[in-house]
Amino acid sequence: MPNIDLHHHIFIPETETIASKERERRPQHADSFEGFFPTVSSQYNGKMFREQWALQLRDADKKKEDMMTDRLDMALVSTSPPHFYYWIGGSAGEDITQMTNEGIVAFCKKDTDHFRGIGNVPLQNGGEAAAKELERAMGNGLLGCVIADRVGPHALDEPQFEPFWAAAERLGALVFIHPDFADFKPLFPYYMANHIGNPLSTTVAAVRLILSGHFERYPNLKVILAHAGGNLPWAVGRVQHAWNVRPETKIHTPHPPRHYFKNLYFDVITFNSSGLKWLVQEVGADHVVCGTDYPYDMMQDRVVDYVEGAGLTAVEIEQILSTGPARLIGL
């Protein structure tokens, strides 16, 4: 079985034909990240994109070269938060989403031995628009979609998104929740919006989905949580205690919060082997999957070596690197 990376990013450069016009038309809404990072971080990210990430995000040969170094055989490609384009609404938002998905389809079709893909959906235009594009994208060969932990100020469990979730379950879509940066001013310096904020954002989104009864309504959903599920595996005991003692936590959930981990999958990005070993013990190897966050500097380097060195059993290692990811993408 191949070693498969389920958290591997791609950029479709053609989308800039729309994004650049939208930035000029309404710069106050553009994805400048000024609300997340101080100048030093924004400048560094721009330099890294120009000098390294841009090539790694879009060049198949460079991706395969780096995958070979990391002992990876296949990657499930998805866009990263700067290219979700939730700030572009209306018809332009739907156009740029379709352009993204068509680019991902074309990229993967050129080399299906190494690449499969999940697309974007225009959640900024509501659940019905997102459901329509998800069905179109999956009809063209994509396996699901990547979404942020929220859409602007709106949480994923809000009623306007229900048509999307219903479609995702009906279509058997793989839904990957990748956090956008936490717009919380104490996280502004030191790149904390990423290394602290991203896991926090994922935790909030996942707990809201659980406690809102989301997985009661859509019990067959398959959701991957980036960055080892944020803080959720470590916080679930406290969430479960609250469910035991607080009435408001039981309104939508007849089962304890941990019950809904059956719908959730956690990538291996913990950056310490003891944390990965504990994660496997907590949620089971069948719910932990290989992921890198390629090509960014917060990626899990040498991921196969990392998993193999975490003190897991041979069966667990195979489950995480190969059989689990293969099952999720239908190999």
C-alpha cells in the first residue's frame, strides 16, 4: 500500500485573474492578513511564497521530488486558507471557486498515480451554493472539499450551511476542516495566530459541530481535522465533563461528546512523538491519518520517519500511513 499524505496544499495560479481584480475593486475586504500578522510576519511570508512556496504549491515535479524525499507515494491536494477566497462573494466568488476546482481536477488527471484532490466550495454564498459546487466538483472527480473553521464571523454549524452538510453526507464527500487564522489580538505577535491560533480555531469549530448535534443530523459524515485536531483530543475530557454536569451541552447531543469521534479523523501534525503516540492511544490508529501541511514552514517534516519513530506498533504505523488514508480516498 502507498504512503499517502492527506494534508498537502496546492495553488491554482489562474485564479489570480479574478482575485487581483477583486482586490483592486474592494481592497478593504482583500485577504491581506493584516488582521492576523504584524508586518515582520507578512513580509516574511511574502518572501517565502515568492522564493519557495509558489513553486512547491503548483509544480508537480517539485512536489513529487519532495514527496520522494519524505517517502510519500501519493498526496491528496487541497488549497490553503489564502486561496479559499471567502472574501469574494456573489458570482465572482462562485467563478473563482469553479476555476480553482477545475484547476485541481486538471492537475490530478495528469498524474493519478501520485495525486488526488479535494476542492473548494463558496460557503461565503451560503449552504445551497456550496452544495451545488460540491456536487459539480465531485462529478468531475474530486473527492470532497476543504473548508475553513468558520466563514467570516459565521460558525460552520449555523443554519445557513445545512444544505452543504446534507450534500456532503449524501455525496459521501471527504470534508477537511483547515483553520483560518484566529483573529484574536493577543495572538497578533510572534506568529502566534498560526502556531497557537490555528489549533485553537479548529478546536472551537469541532466542539461546536459536536455539541450542536451536527453528527446526529449527519451521522455518516467523514471529517478530517488539521493539525491533529487542534486541542480537541486533549480537551475532550473537559468537554465531556461539561456534558455530564451542564444541561445546555445536552440539548442536541444524546451521546457523550467522545461518541462523535467516530466521524472525525486527525492528522499526525503534533511535532512531538510522545504527543503522536498519545493521540493514537486516545482516538485510535484508525482515526489518525498521515498529513504534512506541505509546503509551509509549519509542516511536519519527514513524516514517514516521524510516524515510524513514535513508538507505535507496525499495525498502527501501516494504518496511519497507508490503509487509513487509502480507505478515506477510496483506493
